[in-house]
Amino acid sequence: MNTPFYIFMKLLPKNAASRAFGALTRLRLPVISKVARNAFAAYYKLNMEEAEYPLEHYGNIGELFIRHLKPGARPIADSEIVSPVDGVLSQTATFDEKQELIQAKGKTYTLKDLLRDDEMAKRFEGGAFATIYLAPFNYHRIHSPVAGTVVGASYCPGTLWPVNVGSVERVEGLFCINERLTSHIRLDDGSEMLVVKVGATNVGRIGVAYTDELLVNAGKLPRDCKRYDWKPSKEIRVEKGGELGRFEMGSTVILVVDKKIRERHPDLFKSRLGSAVKMGEAL
């Protein structure tokens, strides 16, 4: 556990370093920004054929990272629940009495610790979860996995460890200590889903499409609290596949569904375990 990299990351002021790195990626410096953009695209082999604009349109790495797709690049499946992102579905299970989620082999954490809200966790007793990891080469916009209404959101302040395989296997309670922003969606039949967006090292900013008030790791949200709750002032409808938010570098999405949804779809997430998923594909 005490590898040089782990010790370095433990001592590193990860939030401050991530904000500084993020600021650099958003600068438009003559020549430098374009060279860095091109190097990033080449190193991670980004598929620019599906991007809304050609590589030259994006002024820096930051703009490239949150690029939109061409219309129709991600068909939305005819199923109740679809993947909200491109990534790998790394973990899934139904909740037992402890409401434990699997982080990695031999490592678990609880839903109440993830949400920092015991009452909210109880609403999802008997439900299920899925963890989807996004690599740097993935498309990093986040979309709604269902049609419904955003009834609230919450921000949990925290640190910004990397969320790669090495960190997930080593850092205890990683998803409960990293910053996260959760969207709470209610379906028309009253069933509920949470889309938990987890930040990571390097930028760590997470934004949502339905309000400008919530932007993680940007100095806009209080950090001296366990949890900050946000409620909409008017109804916010989201369509299945509609844009919900974005990662500005990072990270991981954890989907949590309630017992109603799990009972309607007893095999939800299971067939995609360990496989790559695309936004809009059936889960």
C-alpha cells in the first residue's frame, strides 16, 4: 500500500492541484494549447469521427474533453434504462440488508456513506447499483439513463484521488471520500434513481445541465459541510438520453435504482458486467 506513488498522492494537495491543472487545460495559449490538444488526442486515440466538430475547432484540452457528439452518434435504445455514459461497467449487485456496494475485490462501502444521508439510503433498500468507469479517451458528457423529473441534487465535499483500477483496489472507501455530485431522478410511476458522479484527480470539476449553481471543485459550493442539498424551483424534466451533466476530466458514475425498478428488471446491469458500454445502450 505504501508505494512511492501512494505516498506522493496522499501528501499532494489534490483539490488545489486539480484546480490548477484544470485552469491550465482551459487556457488558450498561442501554439502551446494547440500542441497540447493534438498530443492529448493522439496519445488517447480519441475518435474524432464521432465528435461534433473536427479537432481543430477545440481551442484547448479542456474544450476537447467536454466535446459534444454528432447528432445521432449514440442511438438511444428502446428500453426503460440506458447507459448514461461511455465506459466500462465494472461492478454491479443488488443490495442486501447492509446496503453494501462493491468497490473492488475484498473492498465494499455502504450506500449511506456514499450519500452521507441515512434517510435517502433507506429509500433504496432492496434496490441495485452499477459502477461505470470512464477512461480519458471516453466521451465525457453524462446523460439521463431514464425519462423522468430531477427532484433534487446533492454535493458531498471531499478529496480527489485517482479512480483508476490501481486506486480503486487500494484506497479504502474511495468513492465515499472523493467529491461527488448526485442527481435524484423520479420516474413517472414514482420509482427513483440516483446518478452519482464521482470526481477524480486533475480538474475534478463536475457540472450539471439543469442548473449553473452546481459546479464541483470550482469554489462555488460550500466545503465546510458534510452534504449540500439543492432543490429545483420549478419542474425539471429529463428525457432518456438527454444531457444531464459533464465531467471535466474523470471519472466514475454510480447508478442506484430502487426496489421497484429492480423488481421490474431483475437482470438489470448483469449482462453488461465487465464490458464496455456506450451512452444510450440498454443496461
